[in-house]
Amino acid sequence: MLVQRKERFVGAILGCAFGDVLGAAVEMQSRQEILLQHPQLVRDFLPSQQGLGFGCYTDDTEMTLALARSILRKKEVDGADCAAAYAETFTPERGYGRSAVQVLTALQQGADWLSSGNMLFADGSFGNGAVMRIAPIGLLYGLLDHQQLYQKVKLAVWMTHTHPEAIDAALLQARAIGLMLAADELPDAQGFLEKLFCFVPESTLNVKLQGLALLLNRFATADEVVAEFGCGVRSADSWPPALWAALRFIDDPEEAIVQAVNLGGDTDTIGAMTGALVGALHGDQWFPTRWYEQLENGTAGRDELIEVAERLAEFSAC
């Protein structure tokens, strides 16, 4: 029997932060570069590439926290308030990409959230900034039917990401988190993927899921995963590797996050997405003590992440 619901909410939110912090030290390094410097893999927190303090998270966790705060404040997913929460929480020093900085700055200055997601790209961004922060939606609404979940996801990300690929990736991550949260035993990888295929039948992500299924079926190596997906900032390049790590190491959440981060590329985001997935399944008892103690704990630190996760769990029971 797996852990209780509240512990899983905490596991997902802290798992996101742990993967984020672990990956921040090697962000945008190739797998080869990481292995050259860390032949035993990166398993402990290191100083981040962004110059943040030791154990500090990046934009992935900050935006996840902002989304959770908005939902708790409004008791629903309100697009305008989500945009306001992202703008209120926005700390440029936490490693936001250049386009995200421009959009969030515009939101701080009063830009309309309904159009801000297209201010830089006519078709919207297909980057992974939407999927990286979607854990609160998955925890609360991940088992809703397709259209209902799609609307929740869209309201949470539209102000920064309007491209169908970005929304599809966030939709799939939310569904996957919901499935992990509801599981009463370790999921079978192929069966788990079958529950996702129908969600995006005509999307680029569907093709990626089929490739992922083949990799998992033949126990492909991490190098093969990198060759298949690239692990860059594009949603279709980074979300499938995160899911691969979660399913390939489904019985060992710490190892899942470690393997995700050591794929290289957009390591903090891949680690954060994997951490949210395995945390929703395993809860909060697997945390390595060294990660827990070293995670930042000032304003908006570890204690608030736990408190917000517990409040989300209470809200979900209402």
C-alpha cells in the first residue's frame, strides 16, 4: 500500500523543488559534459549555474508555488489571478528565460493576460515553461475528463504559453500526476502510457509518447533517451525524458530524479517534472535527508512549500 493523499501532495511539490535544485547546477550542459565532471552522476546539490544561493530553487519551483497560491486564494483556477500571482512572485534572478522575463515584466506593468502569451511569438511559445509548473493542476484536477482538464490547464498557462504543443505537454503532465496520485500500486509503464495516448491523438506529443513506449519496452539507456529526444527547452524535447525517468525508475524516486538530471540539457526543468511525478506517487517519506536539509528555507522556502502542498490537499478534499 502506497502513502496517503496529503503526503503525496507534499511529495509532488517538494519533489519538483528537489529536481529543480539538483538540476540547476548543470543546466544546459550536455550529458557528456556532466559525466566528464561527475562520473558517478550528480547526486547532491551543487552551486547553481544561475548564481543562486546553495540549495535555492529556480523559476520552475517559483512558478509552481505561484500557481498553487493563486488556486488557494481564489478556490479555483482563475486565469487573471494566475497571471497576477506569477507577476507578484516573479524574481528574475531565479533563472527565467529571456522571453519569460519580458512577458512577466509586461504582466507586472498591466498587460492583458489574454494576449500576453502571444506578445513575442505569433503562435505562442512551445517551450517547457507551462509544463514545468503544472503540478498543482495535476494534483487537484488530473483525473477530470479531457475537456475539463484542458480548460484548467489552459487557464493556468495561457498568459505565457499559447502554443498547442506547450499546452499539450502541460495537459499530459497534469494527467500523469493525477494518475500517479491515484495509484495504489507501482504503475506498469506500458499501461500507464496507454492512458495518455488518447489525450493528444493528433499532437506531436503523441508521436513522442510512442517513441517513449518503445524505449521503455527495450530498457533503453539514458544515452539513447538523449539521442531520441534531445532534452532541450522545447516541450516535446524535455517532457518525454522526464516521464521516461519517472517510469523507468518507478520504484526508486531518488534515482528517478538523479537519472533525469543527468540526461543533460534543460536539467532543472526535466528534474522538476520528474520530481513532481514520482513525488505524487511515493509521497514525502523517500526524501534524502541531505536534500531536505539543504533546500532553501527562508521566505517562500521549504516550509512554505510544505504548507502550500498540505493546503492543496485539504482543498482537494472539500
